[in-house]
Amino acid sequence: MRRSFERLLPLLVLSSAAFAQLYQATPLRSSGRGSPQNGLTVALGLNDAGIVVGTYILPNSSRHVCYWSPTGAVTDVGTLGGTYGVGFGINNLKQIVGESTTAGDAQTKAFIWSEATGMQSLPSLGLGIQDRAYAINDNSEVVGFSCLGSECIGDYHAFRWTQSGGIHDLGTLPGGTETIANAINAVGHIVGSVNFSDGSARAFLWTPGTGMRELAPNSGLKNYGASAINNSDQVIGSFLNSTDGEGHAFSWTSGTGIEDLGTLEGGWSEALAINDSGDIVGFGRNAAQTDGFELIWRPGTPIQELGPLAGTYLNEAATGISTSGQIAANGDRPLLLTPTWVELSTHQLSFGSWPVGQTSTVKTVTLTNIATTPLTINRIGIGGTNPGDFAEVNNCGSSVAPSASCIIQVTFKPTATGLRTALVRVADSDRVSPQRIKLSGTGI
């Protein structure tokens, strides 16, 4: 059960009106080319500042490590001298880890990058033929896997690296042949998977006090792996369900054991990232393998598909979720999803053609507070290119109660011929503020 960004990892969903939170999608721009569909630009993780890490391909076909700011601007991190690099993890110190080829693409090395030091290769457990770093915590502890021999086939082990202690082989479970460390939390607890010669896998939990042990030895599972762990030691991953033969996402705690998170449309699912609130994101497909779903599980609510909540099509994996609930997502292009509790009935009003100096009929937008706390309204006004061509009135007042709505009314009175545009801006107490409504009309 090796993590593999090439297939963007799997997961699931069930629809529920109880999950009402929405998301604003910020496109993550690329100075390279391509989209996740052809594996060219991929968001693979993020930190609590909303900085997303991933990879993109340049016009010369070289793949570089990159990161995106919360506004979507991209920064090229480069490689270790070769033509290939991928960033898998980023911590709150803005340190990035991943894999990159060296000059001449002779080796694929695990690396750590910071703005102060640039990209530096990590030591290897073996010959350094193919190593990969998946995650880094805020103590700058790095985990991943390293090849022990010259072939890297059935011969790689999970590692933990620190600046003071160097690289440490985490070993394997009895009978295991290959191990991969996928994640590490704030206190240095590590999870991953151990592969066996019969093709099966077991999830492991490693702590400094216990070393490596199977995550749930009494679960009866014969094929499962762990992908992430939060600071409460809640672990997520996927297992092979013996009833339907499909992969199912799971959540584990020491108190509850393995909990099946289910699948969508009889397909398979995989949980990929978790925050300290227990919110989980990942990916899944239907039984026919004709459609993919980007998914979220929140405590106390059923599984939800992310695409409709963000107003976009998301058929690749959600790969990271921050403390505040921001999500690194992949669809036609990589996106940063930011949670909002303000729902607008539309984000665009078009008035068509109207004579100069005449006022149009009224168009309305309904603003709904879907949170459980009041929404403070600071200001609602019109800006943009031609604000004088549009007018608005509203009954929102200074606050909108939980589950309540208010109405914004807009009219168009062109002052000149041609296309006229503006924006209604709603400044409020929501994280995504101001909300914007695009206005357009043509003066004749």
C-alpha cells in the first residue's frame, strides 16, 4: 500500500443535507503547463498558513517542486540538479520535503527545503538509488522510505530523519519485506505500511517508546495501510474489505479501533489527510470506475462529496487539510478550498441590454448564514470597473442570524453604451470575506 502521487490515491462519499459548510475555490496557478488529468500539475499537501506544496512541469518537460501562496501564486522550488522533483509535505515553518533527481537524473533522493538553506538531499539507508520523503512535522522531523540495495524492488525501509540524529531505519514488522512511513505528528508518532511477500500489507504505528508495532493486530484485517495521523493519535488509511473486495477508507483510535468509513456507489475509497479536529479528506471511485469523487468526512456527519460544496468538478484526490479546514484539492486544476458559512444564491447577475439612462428591472441575490453563530455584516457596496452604472439595496442589517437569510437587490442603469461591469462586495465576519457578486450589462 505504497503512497503514489502518480495515481493521486483513492477515497469515498455519501450525500447529506446535514453537512452545510461551503468552500471558496482559489485556483493554484502554474507557470508550467498541464493539469492533474495528465499528471502535470498536482497539489499534494498544505500547512496551517494555507501554503500548498506540489509539483508542475515546465515547458521544457522538466518537473519541478513548487508551492502556492493562499492567493494561488506559484513559486518554483526547483530540483537537486536533475529534471524531476515532487514536493509531498510542508510544515508550519514552510519547510518542504519530497523527492528529486540529482544531476543527470542519476539518483532520486529525498530532500528537505527551506527558504534559508534551499534544497538539500537527505542521507540514505542504502545506496541512495531511490529515496522519498513524505512528511515533516514542526520539529523538522522527516519521514519517508529509502532503498537499501541497488534495485529498490522489495528492498526499502521506512526512515525517520532529524537534523541532530541523522537518518534512522524504522525496521519492519516480523515477516515484513518493505516498509513506508507516510506521516508523522507533532510528538513524533509515525504511521505507514509494511508489505509482505504474499502481497498483503499491514498498517503500523511507530513511537519512540514502543518502536514499530501493527496498528490494529486484533482487527482481523490482512491488507491495510495507514496514510496520516493527527496530534490526538487518530490514524486514517484504507483496508481491503473482504465482503465486496473493494478498498475502504478507515479511521482508527486506540479507543474505537478500526472504523469503516464506507464507499460511494459500491466503489472504493481511501482517506488521505486528517486535521486535529478529526476532519478527513481523500478520494474514491464508483464501482464501474467511471467517475471519481473528492471527499470529506467530518465528525458526526456522513461522508460528503467536495465538488458540489466548492461549486466545481473535483475528480482527483483531496490531499491535505489544515487546522482551519482549508483543503488542497485537485480537479481540472489544483485548488485551495477555503471553508465559508455564507451561501449566495448566485455569484453573478447579468442584466442584458438596456438603454442608456434607463433603470432595469430588479434582480435579487439571497445571502444565507448556514453557520450556528450570527454573521456580522460590516458593509455591502458596489465597486469594480463601472460602479456608477449599478445600484443595490438590502435588508441584511448589521447581522444575519444562524440559518437566516437576507436579500440583496440590484438594478442596472447604464451611463454609456457598451459592456458595463461591476461587483457587489459583502464584507462580513466570515473567513471568506468579502463575498463577491459579478455584475454585467450592456448599454444601448
